[in-house]
Amino acid sequence: MGQDQTKQQIEKGLHLYQSNQTEKALQVWMRVLEKSADPAGRFRVLGCLITAHAEMGRYKDMLKFAVVQIDTARELEDPDYLTESYLNLARSNEKLCEFQKTISYCKTCLNMQGTTVSLQLNGQVSLSMGNAFLGLSIFQKALECFEKALRYAHNNDDKMLECRVCCSLGNFYAQIKDYEKALFFPCKAAELVNDYGKGWSLKYRAMSQYHMAVAYRKLGRLADAMDCCEESMKIALQHGDRPLQALCLLCFADIHRSRKDVQTAFPRYDSSMSIMTEIGNRLGLIQVLLGVTKCWMIQKELDKALESIEKAQELAEGLGNKLGLLKLHCLCERIYRTKGQQRELRDHVVKFHECVEEMELYCGMCGESIGEKNNQLQALPCSHFFHLKCLQTNGTRGCPNCRRLSVKPGYV
């Protein structure tokens, strides 16, 4: 298959894919991969296969094609191709929750000296790295990366990237419980979709609606949460987007749990867990198990709650997800207090405070923990964040956290 024929077949596959004929598109692209003698064409078709498998939640296949794409990029001896293939490798590992590998591949991308194409990819690299740091609960570095990605999006006038970064920032602030910002950023993403997204994939609309649903649920606006989640789920079902279906099912279950309707929540957690297991989203599984634990606690089935915690703890330790561990210690503390088991209670109180220290989840001004309850937060240019009211009250001539970190241990 020559260069022109390769191009035609790739375009044919794209047309089928955009018409929701995904399996036919995959067949066309696989034929190109088998028969094309054009390395640049093979590189492009591998990019199409990587994107398609990412959206279907077939992350192991995504990784397999990303590895083949690296070999093709080396054959082409072009730093731009190599940067793009390393980014796809980083993204594949991010989806499989291999966060340390993601960070390592992202650093490789940023160290490559390519042309303007590579520079345009740096925003996507920063976004992927931010998502990985967030998965590891390294909040300051995650925020630094998201802000870098946002700067690249603004400098390159890349509205799609800006939309994706806003969704990640919504997730970031939902995790540290600044629910006002957790809603603001996905609302900004939805605005970008409305203003610029006429030719975009519907996944951008679905993504922003899902993150809005999460924030509305946290704010107790359950009817708004349900509306946004239903719209997101409708698009996810139309496009066969399994990862988003799993997240929407989790959100539906959380909404029902917030309404104390445990009987409706349980089957939705089960459906979400089934898809999360199938696609390999271990971070999502931790969230599902946390929700299931809270349902058992509502029903005062404390031993069943502890069984769910044990499964979640194994996953969180395996991933290095410190925030998941903190939440689990918090739930154990409540369970053992109810059971009157003082030794276990003390053990989890100590571990809880160790997690808070490790993640620096406290305000460097008032000393109170961050992420315990809904609070307005503000980040300084160094990406350390504080209670907004503390900054307004005390002002700052610099970051107290950075000042404290700069003191050498020998002088403490």
C-alpha cells in the first residue's frame, strides 16, 4: 500500500469512526497497519488506534499500540514523532493508573528538543503529568502542572486543551474540598464547549457535564447533579465510552447515597465496579469501594464496611494514592469509635495524621487541615494553597510553607 492509498484509508477510517462505526473503523486501520509501507502513514494510523482504544477504555491495547508507535517514530528519526509517541505512552500508563511511569515518560517528552510541533504538545504533556501527580495525591506538583498546561493552552489558543485542563482542575478542587472552584472550572469548560466546540467531539461536552455533576453533588444540589450526570451518560452511551459510563454510574450511586437511598445506590456501584474492573481503572475502583463502605455504614453493617475498606486499602497502597488511604483511615476511625475498639481507633488516628503531614494537607497559616470540609482555598504562585480567609486576614510577603521547607534540618 503506497503513501496516497494509506492516506485515503486513514481518512476512510476517521469518517467511519466519527459516524460511530467504531469496529469498522478499527478494521480499516488495522489493514493499513498490516499493508502500508509508508512509515509516516503507519505512525498516523497508530495514533488513530491509540485514540480509539483510549475512548473505548481498552487501555492495555492502547499501551500495546503506543509501544509499536515508539518503534515507528525511531524508524522515522524525527524528534516530533518521538515526542508524540512518548506522550501516547505516558497517557496509556496514566489510564492504567501507572502514575510513576506516566511522570517518567512525560519528563522524557519535556526534555526532547523538537520543533514547534513538540512545543505545542508540551501543554498535553503537562496535563498528563498533572493527572498522574493528582493520582499520587502530590497536590502542589499537580497544581503546578495544571497551571503550566493552562498557560500553554492560552499561548497556543488551544481551546480543546483548555477545556480538558479545566475538567482536571475541577477534579483537583473536588478532592481538596473547595467545592466552589470544583464547580467553577467544569462550568468554564462547558462554556468553552458552547462557544468554540461546534466541530468538537461530544466527549468534551460529556466530560464537562460529568465534572459539574460531581461538584453539584458535593454542594448538595442533587437535582442539578442528576441532570448533568444524565446528559453525560446519554453521550457516553451513544459513543460507547465505557470509562465515562463507569464514572457516571459511580456519580449516580453517590447521588442516591446522598439521598440515603442505599437500595438504589448499591446496584449502580456494582455496575460501575464491573466496568472499572474491566477497563483497569483502579483509582475509580477505590472511589466505588469508598461509596460502598459509606452505604454499609448508613445501614450500620460495620463488618461489611470493613471488608470494603480492606479491598480499597490494598488498591490505594498499590497505586500510592495517599488521599484514598487518608479517607480510609478516617472511615476506620469512625467505625472503631462506634465499636468501642480503642486500640484500633488510636492506630487509625495516628495513620490519618501521618497522611495529612505527608500530603501537606493543612493551612500553613492557621495550621488547620485542608480537605476536611468545604472551604475556599487560594494557591500562591508556588502552588502551595491556603484557606482564602487566612490569606485575606494575614496577607503574605511570601509562602510560609516554602520558607519552612528552605530551613535546613541542622538549623531547626
